[in-house]
Amino acid sequence: MANELVITASSLAERGIDGATWSALKNSIYPGAKDESVMMALDYCRARNLDPLLKPVHLVPMSVKDSKSGKSEWRDVVMPGIGLYRIQADRSGDYAGAKEPEFGPDVTLTLTGIEVTVPQWCKYTVSKRMPSGEIVEFSAKEYWVENYATAGRDTTAPNAMWKKRPYGQLAKCAEAQALRKAWPEIGQQPTAEEMEGKTLEVDARDVTPRSTTEALPLVASEETLQAITDLLTSLNKDWEQDFLPLCSNIFKRDIFQASQLTEEEAQKGFSFLQKKAQVAA
């Protein structure tokens, strides 16, 4: 390919990498990855003063869709691993340890004909030393039904990893969320462990200003919002403390009020809430 990256000894030397290290990265740390993808991970580590041989970041394939052509292509994207969050917390000098993860009761679900027994939720707590010397705990509670990855787009059954390690995978998700709460400077990007086995479509949008007559995403309807309110009331939950944080977690953006939700997002959030109600029943 004409635009394929050519790795030379000089380009490696510029990054302080010798031939042996490059070979280890290509064959042991990121086996099978393209040269340009490995170089991208290497540049990320170099910019953040990280040892690439410890694999603090992962190369995650993502489907990127061009909004003009409608075509999608797979690209490797650098994503932090849970190990990187741990490194950053430790480097802060304020990390004061973590508790063993707590798990909710086991529940048995039937998902597209597959029966699985999983923990309902996992709570992970980390401790941070504040400037005053006080030790403060930060906890995150994550639900299995909100985090697991499916085996494909046309099934609700979990993929092999989430079926094999329902506790371990959920604990990583809860730990990542707890670390983000305690150290916001870590960033809000989901970890590779949280995205493992999931398909994330990133829409490469045209940034040309919209015509005033061009249709915008429909905001959530009054009927959908009322249905959500009724369900929350029946579960003794509310918008601010329960549903909006749930939507923020699902859609990976800050959502502070119902008016920020599209109809599609509101319905997806409602569906997740119904699943939680069924599991809790």
C-alpha cells in the first residue's frame, strides 16, 4: 500500500527504541498488529512517560463509519488498560489501597436461549489520601446487565469472555469507574477491559454547518419520559440519582437532565432499567 508506514532504524531511534524492543512489541506485546498501530501505541506511551513493555495501553479494533459514504472500516484505536489507571493512581502519591470487590447475589438469566448465572452487581472501593491527610473512600457500583458484551449484534447472549469470567470482567469495570471518581485527571475514556468484545461505531461526521431545515435527532417524547418516571417510581428510584447516571454510563457522556436525551437514548435507557427490574424481582 502506498500509504503504509515504513518502520526504519532511524524512526525507532528517534523514539529511543532499539531493534530488540521493537521485536518484543511486535511479537509479544501486540502480536498481529500493524506496524503503524504499534507505533501509535508507542507514541502514546512516550507522550505520557509510560513503559510500553508493561502494556499500559491496548490496541482495540473499532468500526469507524464515514457519514458521507456510509462505508465502515476497522481501525486500531489506542485505549488505556485498567493497569494504566492503577499506575496513574499510584503515581499521584495519594493512593491508599482498595478493598476486595463486593458482589451482589447471583442471578440466572436466559439471553437468546443461553442460560447464564452471573453476579447482579459489583461494588469496588478505592481509598485516597486527601491534602488534609484524611483517607476518603470512593466507590463505584456496576451492574452486569449494563456492562457485559454480547456475542454479536443480533444476540443478547454474552460473548465468550463475559460468559467465562462474569465476576472478573465486572470487577474490572467497577474498579475503572471507582478510579475515575477518585482521580478525575485520569480521564473519562473507557478502558480496554470495559470495551473488550464490544463493537463501538465512531461516526466520522461531516462538520459542515447544518442547514436550518435539516432534521435533528428527535428529543425524547413526553410519553417515553412519563413511562420512565412511572417505572422509576415503582422501583423507588429517581432521575437525578439513578436514571441520568445510568444513561451517562451507557452513552459515555455527561447527561444531567432529561432534555439532553434523544428518543432513541431514552428508550434504550428505559430498556436497561426494565432489565434491572426483572433481575431484582
